[in-house]
Amino acid sequence: MNITLRVWRQKGRDDKGRMVTYKVEDVSPDMSFLEMLDVLNEKLTLEDEDPVAFDHDCREGICGACGVVIDGVAHGPETTTTCQLHMRSFSDGDVITVEPWRAKAFPVVKDLVVDRSAFDRIIQAGGYISAPTGTAPDAHAMPVPKTDADRAFDAATCIGCGACVAACPNASGMLFTAAKVTHLGMLPQGQPEREARVVNMLNQHDEEDFGGCTNIGECAAVCPKGIPLDTISQLNRDLLGSLASGKAE
Amino acid sequence: MTELFIEGDPIRDEKAPEGPIEERWDKRRFSAKLVNPANRRKLSVIIVGTGLAGASAAATLGEAGYQVTSFCYQDSPRRAHSIAAQGGINAAKNYRNDGDSIYRLFYDTVKGGDFRSRESNVYRLSQVSVEIIDQCVAQGVPFAREYGGLLDNRSFGGVQVSRTFYARGQTGQQLLIGAYQALERQVAAGTVQMHTRHEMLELIVVDGKARGIVARDMVTGEIQTHFADAVVLATGGYGNVFYLSTNAMGCNVTASWRAHRKGALFANPCYTQIHPTCIPVSGDYQSKLTLMSESLRNDGRIWVPKKGDDKRDPREIPEEDRDYYLERLYPAFGNLVPRDIASRAAKNVCDEGRGVGPGGLGVYLDFADAIKRMGRPAVEAKYGNLFDMYQRITGENPYEVPMRIYPAVHYTMGGLWVDYDLQSSIPGLFVTGEANFSDHGANRLGASALMQGLADGYFVLPNTINDYLADGPFEKLDEDTPEAKEAAEAVRARIDTLLSIKGDRTVDSFHKELGQIMWDYCGMERNEEGLRKAIDRIRELRDEFWRNVKVLGENDELNQALEKAGRVADFFELAELMCIDALHRRESCGGHFRAESQTEDGEALRHDDEFAYVAAWEFTETGEQPVLHKEPLEYEYVEMKQRSYK
Ligand SMILES: Cc1cc2nc3c(=O)[nH]c(=O)nc-3n(C[C@H](O)[C@H](O)[C@H](O)COP(=O)(O)OP(=O)(O)OC[C@H]3O[C@@H](n4cnc5c(N)ncnc54)[C@H](O)[C@@H]3O)c2cc1C
Ligand code: SF4
Ligand code: FES
């Protein structure tokens, strides 16, 4: 099939950026979306045009590095990561618009690459359990009910891609934050820091210029890992609990 | 063959303690010098890599009070390639009461490695494995659990006990997130300084000691020098020398290779693992191959049609026309034989013309029986995400039609040579995780890389590096130190060259061609003639690369083609060394199969009298003969036998 791409090109953080149109021919339906971009980049290089920069690494949907807005939808039409999207989801002759995540907290670095280090700083603020190496009791010392462990796991599958932020009209990072709060809060090991964690992570979230959450739900709709919206309710409950107990730092 | 290399003096692991194997690790920990907590903050360590091996080490050394500086090329440490590991992590917990023990894990690993690893190292790995699980659970790693709330286990590739801990099909992700969170906690505490989107391009060696690195800020292009009292490389494996592999696109050998060029010996480069269960190639645009966790072999059955060119829909091929070749050839282990055996068997049936799918390069992995036996919901619960992944990539539904799989390059057992302390042949340079060569011999067992990465980072390195650091802090250095200046200049010059060639072939086109040469001649089966041909072709292609590669743009911007060009340049040199190593080892062992050395029924045939050693290579000059140093291997505990899985 033949595809027309409208791609966001931006040389650097302070550059204005613009849409540029390219044609990609002989696209196989079995190609991944990123392989289609590889084909474009090979062609651009041979034509002496700067190839399009985009983030990617594992190409298996697990590292969270990839992510672009395709025809207005974060990661495109198939609730999966951009690297796991295949061209069979498109048709011959399609015109596809490709843009970077757009959010104040995620400044563009170049073309489709953005800076998501704000997520790391939210984790630094409390997205962990303090368990210095060597201090752990036997793994079976504390059984965890399977349902709790499963729910913790489901929340822990967040890959930190940032699609939730890109999809949110407020550019809120709440689903990402809530996923971590839920993962750690469901486990007995996570209890001692639970109340402080939610407050500290939320403070950092707000400091990073993410918008507030108004429960629109666009985040969960695009999340490639299916992080459920009710993690945000859990976060809110934890926050209330924390404020009520007055134990948060 | 000696025209290809020079044989130098043998080497020894000076740090390996003697005495009963169970006491060696204790002994070493006791003899290692300690650093008083108050002095630790005066000592600095650079850790390159934030995968399991790097993040765990950075967190642990940070907790201990050292000043750690950590680097990764991705935009976040959480994206290191360890994230992609699916199947699980081994530990000798014996929670199943099925006869497992530290000794059995040790025994299985030495045997699985086809008697080309060190007994002392492997024993320590097995001992430490137990603590890893405790550590990860304490951090909140959500391993799979049973209804009673205790941890679940499964059995994994090539062993008969259930010792593999897992978190659905995302074990690496969960372990890495645990280590990453511990690392970020130390970043917040100020003990670890993190540099993301930074690529190490050179090692700085001063007075014979590793004292720093040259890194490029991948956003601004700035060439920086960083200094410390010791440097740790945890930069992962080099499977991408084959272009197509299950590794992430950015996995590279650059950090290791740069250290090798500065004097670090490179051990057993030819030992590569080809994983039997990957999704077959679908076209020449293919950029990577996707692994289907080998846990699938627990319930899926592998087969091909008995006759070649059987074009029937697999569901319509009756039992009597199917060849479940692994069950037929290896009745005791069946579909669970080690990876190298399963991979070569798949290659053989495809070479016989019985392969399935495009190009005949595939075999079926069939869940019809499992679905009948366990019911679809149980299969879904166990493998759901893998099935989804398969369907997304191929467009086929594996609940209905058997999966198609084919072997792909997956893991590299070779790596920088290290002693028992994980120190390379350059004092002050330590190497952990897949980047070193230490524990897996000629073949790694499933679920043992995660174990090794975390063993190295949480428990081994933090108990050995102190022996070296106790003599520090060393002399203060800065960017004007001649060795640092020289290293930074060399990096700049190389970048300038790459940008100024302005030839007419893209970096990827070179990388693909190199990968094809390696796959054809240094892949699942190797022989003298092919390897010689490969060496010639690699040299020609490398020359062409330096004359004709086309890298656009500038250094002082995010320039992904430039990043790739540097990595591919190093792959060329590594590829040649891999072929020389494969050529000199005129035996088959583990993942290294020499066509000239096989038993009557086509199994790998070792030659212990001649080759029971680690081949540690010393760099001389690009294209010049490397020097081979042999480290003899002795087996006091596990009797050396030809491996048999019959
Ligand atoms: C698809 C897949 C599935 C697997 N499944 C399993 C499994 O189930 N069980 C198991 O035991 N093993 C498994 N393995 C193997 C295992 O995942 C790896 O061997 C292991 O995770 C490697 O960890 P590491 O920390 O050594 O390196 P990596 O996780 O690869 O980390 C390398 C780090 O080094 C950094 N880096 C590299 N080069 C540079 C440079 N020049 N400058 C700066 N930074 C650099 C990277 O940014 C990264 O942070 C699997 C491997 C693959 C590919
Ligand atoms: S919550 Fe979902 S969309 Fe948001 S970062 Fe995590 S995986 Fe991505
Ligand atoms: S490249 Fe890793 S999730 Fe897409």
C-alpha cells in the first residue's frame, strides 16, 4: 500500500516546528508503524533530508520509549503502543498525521521526541518501598492474598509511556501516578509509607506542570496497558486517608 | 589459523578462593577489605547501564553511602532492555519441596553451560539466588502468587524442578521497576546522580586504572568527561551484532568494546544463544525479532509436518502426519530441552524442507492439546499476554491456529573477562550482568540472566568493589588530565569522521549486511570455511563503511543516525573477533556448534582435553591479530560429561 504522512518536524526545543508531508510507498501490512517510519528515514537519508527523530527501543510494547500521536490519538487506532501498531490497521491511500505528545510537562526535544523526565521525578518523590538491599525477610514471611497481588500487578504494568498525559485535555499525569500508588498500596510491604507516598507524589506531579484530573477518562481509553480509571479513585481515597490522619510529611 | 591470532600467556582468576565450594563466597567476603561508612562518601563510582545489573548496583552502592554517577542511553533508567524479559527468574528456594537445592541449581547451571563456566562463580550465583527473591518481594515486586498467598513457581527450559519465579509474562519489567524505584530513591537521597540520554563512548584509564568515561549528551552533543574512583559497566549484551535479534534496538557493544580497546580482555565472544521460540521474520523491512517466552514450551507442543511441502492448514494435518520432533528425539525432556538443542533441531527440520510459513523458516508451537487439557481460561490466564502479542504482530489467532516460531539471536554469554570480584583485567573496571562473561559458560539456562544480573548488582559487586575502593580515594583528575583529554579528543575525531564521510549507504544498510554475514556463518552452525569467508567479508564491509557511510546532520543535536553509526562501527570489530574465536574453538559446546565436531547423532561434541578453557582476547589494533590468553577451567564438583538430554 501507499501512504501519505504528515509529520511534525521540529529541530530543537526552542524551534517553532511545522507539519511536513511525505509519501511512503510499498508499505506492507505486516510492517509495524515504526518499521514504516524506518523505511521513510532510509529514503529521506538517501535524499539528503534529515531523518525523523522518534523514541523507541524494545519494539515489543514494554519499555515505554515509543509513543506518538497518530491522527489525533495517542499511540494510534489500536489501544497498544506505537511499536506494536501494524500497518494492517491502515488502508492504501491513507493520509496519516503524526505528532509528538503535547503537554507542558513534556517539552519537545526534537521532531517526535519529548522529554518525559518529569515521570522519573514523580517516582523519586515517593514511588518506591524503602527496602535497602540485604534487609529483606524471607519472601514467604508475609503471604499476600492473590487478589491483592494481582491488582498490584495490574497497576504495576504501567510502562511510563506518557500516552495518558498526551490524551488528557488537561495534560494530567494522574493515571501514571495512580498506577504507582495503587501498585505499592495494594501490597503489605507498601503500607508503612502509604500515606506519605500519595501526598509527596501528588505534590511533585503538580510541581511538574501536569494539569489537574477532572475525571474525563481519555487517559484510560488510550493506555496500552489497560491501567483502569479506578486506580485514580484509589489514589483519591488514599489522599483523603492521608490528609485525615495528618501523618503525611 | 595462527595467522589470525597470536597465543599469549595463560591467565588465572587470582581472586577465586579455594577450599570447599560452599565456603568460598564467605571466605572472599571475609578477606575483602572493608570501607568504613564515614569514608564511603569520599569515594565515587561510575555505573554505566541501568538494567537489572546496573540499577541494582547503583541503588545498593548509593545506599551504602558511596557517591554514584549513573548513565543510560534511554530517556529513563526504567527503559533498559531488562524490561523486556518475559519468562522468569530462577532461585533455589525449594518452595515446591521437589528436590531443589543450591547444589542442584549449581549443578544444572554448570551442566547447562556445557562445562565452560567457572564452578566457583556458579556456586555463588546459586547461593545468592535465594536472597534475590526476598529482596525483590520486599521492594514490592508483584510476583505471581497462589490462592494461599504464597509465591508460585514454574519449571523453565531444561530443568526438572520448579524454581522459576515469575510475574505473568513480564518478569523483567517487574524486577527492573523494583530496581529502578530503589535507584530513584537514591537519586532523591542525593547519593546517585543520574544521567539519562548519555552514551559512553570511551573509557579513561590513568596509571593503569579505570578512572572515568567520556560520554556524549545525546540531546546537545556535548562531549563530557566524568571521573570516579572506579567504573562499572553494566551495559548489557551484544546480540545486535546480528542486526536481527530479540534485543532492543539500542543494545550495543560500544561501552565494552571501548574498554576492550583500552586493555580489558574480551572472553568467549563467540558464545551466543539462539532462542528457539521467536516469531519468524516476515519481510526485509524487519527491524527486530520478538521472543515468545520459552515458558510456552511447558504446555505447547512443537511439530512440523512429516513430509516436506505439506501445504495443508495445520489444523487439518492428522496426528499421524505430524512429527513432534523434540518429543521423538528427546523423550525424557521433550519440548523442554535446552535452548541450543531446541534451536538446532528447528533449523535441521527446516533445512530438511519441512519448515512452515513464509520461506519455510518456521515450526509450529501448538496449544490445541493444552486447551483441551486445561481449558481455554487456564491457558489464557497463564499465557494471555503472549498470545495477544503474537496475534498483534502476525495477525493470526494462536488459540485457533498453531503459532509459528523460529530461532533468533537472543543472548550473549561472552563478554568482558572478569575475575571472581567481577573486576576486569583493567584495575578499577568492574563488569556486571550480560556484559560480563562469567557465569553461563557456553550456554545460559532460561531464567538465569535475570538472576545473574541481580546477583551481581545487589549482592556480589557491593561486597567486592570495597576491596578495591579501600585503597582510594585516588588522585583527583579533571578534563585537563592528559589521558582524559586524549580520550575526549579521540571521541570527537571519530564523530567528525563519521559525519564527514558523506557516502551513499545508510548506517542501517551496513548493519543489515553485517548481520546477515554473522547469521549465515557465525550463527546456529559454524564451520571453518564459512568463518574464514565471514572474516574476509567483514573486513571488506568495514572498509567500505569507513569510506561510504552516510550520516546526515551535526554532532550538536539529537542525531540518531550518528548514534547508530558509532555502534555499528564497533560491531564490525567485534564481529571479526567473534569469528576468530569461533574458528579457533574447533569443538562444539553449548551455543557454539561447529559442524566439524558432532557425535554420530548430530549432537554437540566437546573436546575437553583441548578446549576446557576460557578464551580471553587481548586487543592489539583494528584488523590486526588479537592475542589469546587461556584461563584453564577445572571441575572439582561436577563431573565433566558429554551433555545428554536423551
Ligand atoms: C526478549 C528477552 C527476554 C528475556 N527473557 C529472560 C527471562 O525470562 N529470564 C532471564 O533470566 N533472562 C531473560 N532475558 C535476558 C535478560 O533479560 C538480559 O540478559 C538481562 O536483562 C540483561 O541485563 P543487564 O542489566 O546486563 O543489561 P540491560 O538490561 O541490557 O541494560 C543495559 C543498560 O546499559 C545502558 N547502556 C548500554 N550501552 C551504553 C552506553 N554505551 N552508554 C550508556 N549506557 C549504555 C543501557 O541504557 C541500559 O541501561 C531476556 C532477554 C530478552 C532480549
Ligand atoms: S498509565 Fe498507561 S498510558 Fe499512562 S504512562 Fe502508564 S502505561 Fe502509559
Ligand atoms: S519501543 Fe518499547 S514500548 Fe514501544
